[in-house]
Amino acid sequence: MAYTEQEVLAGLAEIVSEETGLPTDAVVAEKSFTDDLDIDSLSMMTIVTHAEDKFGVRIPDEEVKNLATVGDAVSFITGAQA
């Protein structure tokens, strides 16, 4: 099943909210994981793992550092879907 960008964004918002306690509406495409959402590397790996499970994609460790914003992650996940 392919997810739309909006579905991926909503799913990521839920995952980030569960991990950080931030409201889901604070998690928007323009937000930086580290600067705006204050997510450290350990939390980011947890978020990535949950995103992989939720969306059925693989996000290689070397790609994680390129996912600076929520929008970067949405683009990667939608592009990685089979």
C-alpha cells in the first residue's frame, strides 16, 4: 500500500508526538527535527524505527543524517515505497 505525502506526514506527526510529547500539529514539513522539534539522535533512531514499521520502508542509517526536516523524511518515505 502506497501512502500519500499527507498520510506519511500525519503518521510521522503521531510517531514524533509519542516520542517527544509534542502536539501532532507542531510537526509540520518545514520543521527541523533537531532545531525546531528538539529531537536528539537517540530519539531520531526510535522515530526512524517506528516509521519503518508503520510505512513498510527501510531507512538506511547513512540516510538518517540527511533527514534534517520533517519534509525530508516525508519525501524519503514516499519515494522509498515499493
